[in-house]
Amino acid sequence: MLRILLVEDDPDVRLAVAPGLTDAGHDVVAVADGGAALERLSAGVFDVVVTDIRLPGGIDGIAVFRAARSLAVRADVILMTSFASVTAAVGALKEGANDYLTKPFDVDELLLRVGMIAKRRALERELASARARLADGADGEIVGASPAMAAVLDRLATVAPSDAPVLVVGETGTGKELAARRLHARSPRASGPFVAVNCAAFPEALLEAELFGYERGAFTGAVKRREGRFKAADHGTLFLDEVAEMPLPAQAKLLRVVQDGRFEPLGTNTGVRVDVRLVSATNRDLKKAIAEGRFREDLYYRLHGVALHLPPLRERPGDLPLLVAHFVARFSPAGRAPPEISLPAWQALSMYPFPGNVRELAHAMQHAVILSRGSAILLEHLPDDIVKVATSTGRGGHSVAPLAVVLKQAEREHLLRALAVAEGRRTRAAELLGISRKNLWEKLRAHGISDSDLDDS
């Protein structure tokens, strides 16, 4: 709901417009002149001012607009104008007015403009709230306050103080390594090392060497001794990402380390003892991998001391504003205020399913911040995949207006613009539109545009 100040000296227009705004759920105060409008503006806060440009009493709509813009809490302003005042309206747009409507107009047209302001203001409030919550202390890099993420954070807090192995399960991009780092940071091992290994990043022949180390000459290319990741994580945490991709021979050796806390580097029979907490992660179904013979069942139960399921972004309602604010602030240059996000850009982000989850959102906001160059983030600043989804659904969510309605609205607006450019002269407007004068008359009548208000010469 918006609080709206309607300034209009014509009682018929007030009676037509005010009930429509009220029926749409807005709180409307209607006055008949500029002096009364200024009194209302000084006495209370309004979200939107809808004002005629021509007003009695020596204070016109432009003065009302400027007063509304000078307030600490600025109101959005929509001007109502006749063709003779279009130039003044355009000048006010350059000063920051939100929009203008040429009289006569349908109340539905005004409701559409006010509805867009309501959506934009709701977005601004949501992002401001998100920034405030981040400033109050988002813990580490895990950002989220949805019920799904609250459950994850609660389990993390419970599990972190123990030494139990943890298996983190979630789709690609859900933040599995961030969860592992938080487990480490909240554990008694926080002063020790955190070592991460992507098990899919190494060929089978090299993964064992990477994990357990090797002696000089253990294999071709082993020109000097290396301790390996297990030794590097001693008295700390070892994070095994994409553990489902580990080959079976390495799984067997990993099982012995988990059971005994000892392993032999390649090229030696001398055992090395380590004190390591294991956190593993996968986006695969490990039980299916066990059934297919690709993963050891005994190792699964050793790694699965405590399971932690990270929800995909689509199952985290309410977290998108927090994450967007977080990433926009992160990728903005130091010392510069984060850019605002336009309503079309926000609608596109809200509609996009983000198959790559939080990681994809982070990349999208980095892309947008770079392309916006410090100005507001527009739809065209977002990655192509997001823009395509938005444009294919009309940018307005999942409901799409009938084509006939959209075309009718567009035609009416175009007629009004042509008449404005032609300064109300129907003959000139018809020439600009490439139609006959008779055809123009028919269209004006069909759209309820009064001929008596047009200055034909």
C-alpha cells in the first residue's frame, strides 16, 4: 500500500481517480490546489504525489513537484497535463519526476504507473533490509535467513565443536566449501590449517600422491619428496570436495587413514600418523554409486558421520535479496556505494531459476556490477541467460497480459504521444502516424480520447 497525495482542481477528475486508487489498496488524500498540497506535504509523508500541472491559487504542479522532491523522504511524482503543458512535464521529468499522463487518460493507466512505483519501492525496502542485516553481522561468507538456511546454520553450530566426520551434500554451487570452512572456523581446530582438495581435479595416478605425499623417485617426475595434503592438514581440517569422483584404489587407502589415522606415502613403507578432521562433499547420490560399484560402502559410512544437506537457491525463499545485496557490495569498488538495482533487473533475477545456485548468482552480480560502471544495474547489465528468461516471459513474472490488452495500451499511448508532438493538431498527428485523418478520429473515439480537448488548426 502507498500513501498518495492527489492534487487536482477538477472535482470530476478527483472523483474518477481517487476511488480507483483507493480500490487498488492505497491510502489517498485528495486536495484541490497547490497551497493545500504544500500544507499536506509539510505535515505528513507521502510515497506518491499525483498532481495536475495547472492549478489555481498561484502554486502550480511544478512547484508541488519540487516541494515533494525537496523533502527528506522524497515522494515519487506523476504529473497530469494537457497537451499545452507537455513541455513543462518533460522538463519536470528531467528534474526527476517519475512520469506524466496526458489528459484525458484511463484510471487503469494511472494504476499501472502507480503499481510500478509500488513494486520498485517494495524492492528498495527489501534490499535496504538485506543490507542492514548484512551490516549487523552475516556470519562469515554464508548468507541466508530462510528457514532452510536457518536449519543448516543450526546444524553447523551443533556439529562444529565435535571431531565427527561430516558429509556435505548439495547441488553444484550451493556453497559446500563455505560450509566446510565454517565448520573448521567454529571447531577447536580453528587455529590449525584448513586444506581443500578437489578430488575430480587430479588424474587417478596423481590423486594418491597429492593426498598422501611421496618420496623422491617414487614415480617418474618425483624429483623431490612431498608431504601431501593429509600431512599439511595435521591438527586441522581436510576438505575432500567431489569425493564421489575418487578412484577405488584411493578410496581403499583413504579408508585406512580414516580407521587408523596412519598412511604410507608413495615410495615408502614408513607409516605417518596424522590428526585430521575430514569434511567431504559431493553433488552425487553416493548410495547409487555404491550400488553401481563406484564407491565403497564401508568408506561411505566412515565419511557419513554427520550429514549436512545444503538446499539449492530455489528452495531458499527470501534469501535472494540478502545474497544480491551481499554480492553487489562485495564486487563494488572499495569506497564506492553499491549501485541500485532497477525493477526490471530485479524481476529478471526473481524469475530466473539459477541452476548454478549461489555460485551462478555471484557471477551474475559481478558481471552486472562491472557493466553498470557505478550506475544503477539495468536489465541489460545481467548475463544473457537471465535476460532471455525475463524477456521470454515479459519481464513481469509468471503472469502474462493478453496480447490484445498490451497492444491496445501501446496504441493509446502512441496516439497520445503523437498528438503531443503535433501540439494537438489532428491533421499533423495523422501525418506523423501515417494514417488518414478519418482513421485517427476513429481511433481517438475507440480509446476514449476526447476531441474537445484537442486544439486542431
